[in-house]
Amino acid sequence: MRAAPGSICEKTLTTFISDSIYGAGLQPRLEWLINGKTLSTQAAYLSTDTLSAGTEVMVVVHSNAQCLFPKTDTAWLVVNPKPQPEVTVTPHLQRCSTHPDYRARPAQYRGSYEFYTTQGIEKEASAAYFNPNLLADGNYPIGVEWTNRFGCKAKASTSIEVHSIGPPIAKESYHSIIGYLPYDELTASGIGSLKWYDSNKNPIGEGAIYKPTLDCNSSECRFTFYVNQILEPWGCVSPYVPVVYTLTGCPVGTPTVTDYKICDYNPIPSLHADTAKVWTGSSSIRGTSTLHWYNYYTDATENYIHSGLSNFQPPFNNTVGEYAWWVRQYNTTLGHSSPVKVKLTIINTPPPTIENSPQSYCQGQETPSEFVANGENIEWYLEPDTSSAVFKSGNNLLPEIPSDWQDYYYASQTKNGCKSPPVPANISIMPKAQTPTLQGGESCDQAERYFMVALFPLGTSVQWFDHNGILLKNRRKRIHPAAPVAVCRQCEHLQSYHNQRL
């Protein structure tokens, strides 16, 4: 007994044939059994697709020859069918013609398989993919046949819907004069949704029209944009189409300005702006330029406060703070540039504070202390004018003993580039006090007694003491004795006596 084909696969129809029978008569009878169970057929072969591992297939030959006793013979096979592969594919696919391939998903990955279409359009032997690019738009039934390493085959089928999408139609290049607005809009057409991209292919817009934003600061600028289309609902994406926009000439340009920083004691400067060059083409397009100055950015329209190419002197006082004006360049053909801010900062630097001033000493008792100026970048002067020569730099200054009765020094600090007004520091030396002299008078009463009427010292800052040397407090410049001090015999001798006692 033999099996055909020789490789038995699960769920595959297999035929068992009994041949080479000898000595069994002219018409022997065949009995077929599977796992000991007799089948109804008595043909010379047995076909079945129900075999499983370990199945015993048996055939018994019954001879019809004239014999003294029944004559039989038996042949059998124990079969182990090889596993049948399983292949699954998506029931229905919508594919874009630009997609590279379509792949099957076999359950076993060893072996070979091939794609084919039932219409015979393509059949690739042992190919792992089906290329829809080879097909025109339409719906195609396709199948896949898988053969595993045991030679067992399996088939599956589905259909594929192919959609082709080409690039959109777009104008490839644009040319305009710098600053000559409005610039042309980019346009494209196609059968899908149009998408616009910048030079790095980042999305920037959608639709058949895109208005570009162009900013050129040289005599020529080139901008590259891209557009493609997407076919919905299948999501087929077309190739990119480049669109180049070229600007030539010079824009109306923004004026060049400088910010200002002044000290509060300096005059307000004139504000200056340099005009930018404009396109040097024909005079009918070039136009003329001027500068327009504004108080506020929001007012930067036609309501300018100064016009012309000369400097602008703002009407302003020296109030400490930060202020701004705005300037635009105006061209009679190309229009206004963007407003440019001009900033003015007015800085105030207060004078330093000085410790140990003023200083005053009596002559012969001088031990000067250092003047200490609290501030930054301190400079000392001998004159109340900071434009004079600097006497010494630094916060501390030890004054010299003045040759006259007093001297002055002046300190200034510099902060944020501004020098403060000077502040004086004073040292004075007082001369020694002289011994005071007294003037006074005497008088006699009826008892011929005399007393001093009043005493007037000659000098400044005089202090009075009694005969014991004790300071008499709260005394004014003159003093009146409280009682007569002597008896005068003759009033006419009072003056001479006073002179002797005084």
C-alpha cells in the first residue's frame, strides 16, 4: 500500500492505493479500515482528508481463487500528517498607489508563498509582497498561496482597492519688488486637500490659496515653499511640489536708530535716525523718503509730530526716568516702514554723604579725622567744580591742618555713567583765646559805701567764675555784684580806688 502524494498534510485529500497483488484470483476483494474500523468502500484505492497524527490505515485482500480455506493478506500504514499552514489577510484593503507593497501574514514564517490576482494581472512566484503600483486605479481580487517547509500548501484571498494620486498643479515661481505690496498669493489645484509647507516642510497653511509672509533685508531674497495634496478618506499623500518666491530690489526699510542715556544735569539731545535705502529701480517706482516721528507707538499713523530727514529735538525737561519716541520711514511709493523705538533714559546720581564733617579744633589741639564719603567711584576736589583737577580718589580722605583758619574739600560720586554734584567737607582751626579784660563802674551810696555797678568782659565765649574758681552758670556777658564790697570815705576818690581794686 502506498499514499499519493507521498507527503501527507493535515486537511489535505490523500489517496491510498493497494497494488502488486499476486495469487489472489482474478477478482480479489479489498477491505479498507481506519483505526480498525471497516469502511464501506471495496475499491482499489481509498481517498480521505480526515487523517490525524497516529492514524492506522489498513487494507485486507480477500482472494477469490479456489482454495481449501479462505486466503487473505494485509498491509497497513501508521500516518502522521504534517501540519497544514494557515494564511490570513485583511478582508478588503484600500491602498494608495504610492504605498510600496502589501504583505500577507502567514502563521508559519518558514517556506515560500506567492501573490496572484484572480484576473491574472500579476503573479509573482515566491514573492513576499504584492505591489499595487503595478495596477491602475480599481478594485482587484487577490490571493496568496503559502507553502511550508513540509511542502504543505494553503490559500487565502481578499481584494485590494487601488487609488493613485499625483502632485497638485502649482505655479513654480514668483517674482516681486521688495516692499512693493501686496505680494502675489500662492495658488495650487488638485483632486485632494491641499497643504502648504515652509522650506523645512513644516505645515503653514491649507487650501488652494496661501498668502506668504516675506521679509527681505538684502537686495535679493529667495523663499522656497512646498505644496502637496492628500486624498481622503484613504489618506493618500502626493509628492511635494516646490514653489520659489524671489524678491529683488531694496525694501522701504526701517530706519537705524540709537538709544540715548544722559545725566539729569545735561541738556536733552536731538534724536537722530538714519534712513534705509530703497529700491534703486525706475524713478516712477522709487519715490522719495522722509522720516516721521511719533509720541506713541499706537499713534504711528499719519499723526506724526515731526517730519523730515533732520534730527528731532523733543520738547522735554530733565525729569529723571525712561522715555520713548517712535520713528518710521515713509516712501511716497512703497509706503511706511514698521515703527522703530528710540529710547531716552535720564539718570540721576545723588551726591554722596560724608561722615566726620565738619571738623573744628582749637589751635594746638589738632588731630584731624578722615572724611568718609559713602558712595561709588568717589573723587575729591579742592574746588566746588567737578571739572577741576581731581585731588584724590577713594572713599576716605585725611584732611590737612589748614594754614588759614579753615579749609574745604568737595566729594562727588559717579554712578551709571553720571557724576553727582559735589558736596563739601569742612575742617576749621580756631585761634587760642586771649585773656579777657573787664570794664565796669563804681558808685557810692548815702552811707558813703561803694560797689561795682556792672562788669563788661572784653572777649568771646566768656565764662565767669567766683573767687573759689567755681563756674557761675547762666551768666550773661555782664555781671552785677550782689552787695557793696567796700566803704569809700570820699566819693571823689572812688575812681582811683576802683582802679586799684579791679
